[in-house]
Amino acid sequence: MPANLPAEAKAKWHEVTLTRNPEERLRLMGEFLSLVPKHKGTDRMCAQVKRQMAQLRQQIEERKKAAKRGRAPSYFIEKAGAAQVAVVGPTNAGRSSLLRAVTNSTVEVGSWPFATRVPTPGMLSYEDIQFQLVEAPPIVEGSSDGRADGFQVLSLARNADGIIIVVDLKEDPAGGYMMVAEELEKSRILTAEPEGEVEITKRGHGSDIQFIWDGSLVDCTPEDVVKLLREYKIRSALVRVRGRVTLDIMEDSIFGNAVYKPTLVVANKADIVAGEEIIESVQEAAKPLETLAISAEKTQGLTELLGSKLFDLLGIVRVYTKQPGKEPSREPIVAKMGLTVGELAKMIHSDFYERFKYARIWGPSAKFESERVGLDHLLADGDVAQLHT
């Protein structure tokens, strides 16, 4: 249902977006909610705003505490390798055991609840690349409202390139998965690819709305979108449209962009639990996501198995550059599926793109060896590319 907000509510939300002061922002959000009519079309939006208010309250409180006793531990982990994957799940599901089994991490495996207090990274080697797995502290019911450092934990998942949800086959695995999935969804982290996505990036200058089209609008026009954004006082912005986007999805994104994260479900402790029906219950609950039943302690070849699943899930493409008369590089340039020669040239150096003449390609995307192609040529995993300027 559309929100159908009155003009004064839209104007108030514009005031919210203009301030960076947490206390002032919190006050204005409260005033905004008082102006919102209560009906089904505004329920989800109000829940989003209330969650943002709870996060602001926690930030204000933590800032006051930090001023008294020093800095709190950081949840930020700098990305490394081909992709960063957040390993999340209920407490005692086996996240630490999985990390220890497939990466170089020496994380301590504890049998008590909430043994993991801060994010712990480890590198998983797969063929000639590495994935960075980051074990997050446990997700609990209420994490999306800030319980048990929930805002920080879910922020880690939001910033990662993909997610592994680990559940315990001994402890109501379907229920554990549903709880984690619900907390992620409440935080606007989508684990199933949506039909349509919108990303609105506001700009502080200019007076136009520009679109990047990776999809299409449904039952509305670009003019309708511009009109909607201007009702919220958004006059200059870059709007990226992915998939099939309605005006309702567009309005919803004004209150916080939803992000899609490719997700794999890992059902742990398969060596202890007997009975296919338990595994099937998780598979059914997690559809359309893939569920991998394993034992972090006993599954043979787990590193290779998990690496191959992540490689396919994340749509990784490896391209090897080649200089004339020399062998291809041994280390690939890693990107997402859909990489073009032009994008590859920009990744190497802007000069290669600006002075580009042609490229020669060997590998899966070439019609024949040493095919001569242009900037728009779509590259495939395993291609060798030689750029000429």
C-alpha cells in the first residue's frame, strides 16, 4: 500500500535528512512520526524510523560512555581478498568452529553462550583467490532493535559482500534460521534477490535527478519519480534502479536503502544429528536459499566445498592480464560477473581506458584465440586479456 503522507510529514522528513546532530535528528524523527497517519501503508515505514531512532539513542549513549571510560571495541573489519563474507547465526551454532576449520584463524572455540564478543576475520583459500570470512557475534531476537550489540553486528552483515548463516542442527535449526532471517529483514538486509531495488544518493549541489538504469520502472515514469522525490525536498540525487521498481519501492527507499546480500545457509553438526527430516526442515524454511549440511569438525574437503559454493554464490570472475610476448599474470584481477573490457581497463589504470585502442582475449568469452575486441566485450571467468593503447 502507498504511504500517502501529508505534505507536512514529507517536509519534516526533509528536516531530518538535513541534520547530522544525533540529538536533533532524534527529536525531528519523533516529530515526523507524530505527523504520519496510522494505516497499513505506513506500518513498515514507521517501524524503520523507530529502529533508526533506537540506533541513534544507542549511539548517543555510547558516545557519553566513551567520553568517560575510553573507546569501545571496533566492529569495523577492513575488507581483504576477493570478497568479505559475514558469518552470522544464533549463539553456539558453530560459527567459530567453521572459521577455524576453513581459514587460517586461530579463534577460540567456546562451548558457552556468547563466546564471540568481537568480529574475528580469517582467510579461506580457494584455487588462486581468497575469501575473507568474518565471524560476527551472535544474532539474537531483538538484534534489529539494538539488543546484544545488534546494530553493530547487523552493520557488519550490511557492509559485507555476502553472508553465511550458520544454524545448529541440534537446536531447532529451522527456528534459528527464521529468527536470524527476520532480524536481517527488519534491518533492510535482503537475503533473497528482490524483484526491484533502488539506491538513492543525495547530492549537495545541482538541481536535477539523474538515473542509472540496471532495470526498469513499473506502473510509473521517471517524471513520477522526480515528482515524488521533490515532494520530499530531494532536488539533486543519483537514483540507481535495479530490476523492476514500483513507486512504492521508490518511496520506501527514501527512508533507508535496502541492500541485497547473496546468502548461504550452513547447517552445522550433521555428524551428531541423525535424520534427514531435520535437515529438510531447514531447507524448507530457508528456500530459495541453498542449505549446506556439514560438520565443521568432520566433513572432509570442507574448505574446497565452501570455497566453491561462495565462488558461485558471489558471481566471481577472474581475469588474467597479459603483456605482449609474456606469459599471463599468475594473480587474477577479481570482479563480479558482468565485467566488461572497459571496466577492466579502468580497474587497471585510467590511462588504459582513456587511451584504449583494442584488446585481445583468450579464454571462455573469446570466439577464437586472440580475438580482437572493444570496450563493451563481456569477460568470463578464466579469460586472459591483453590491452593495447
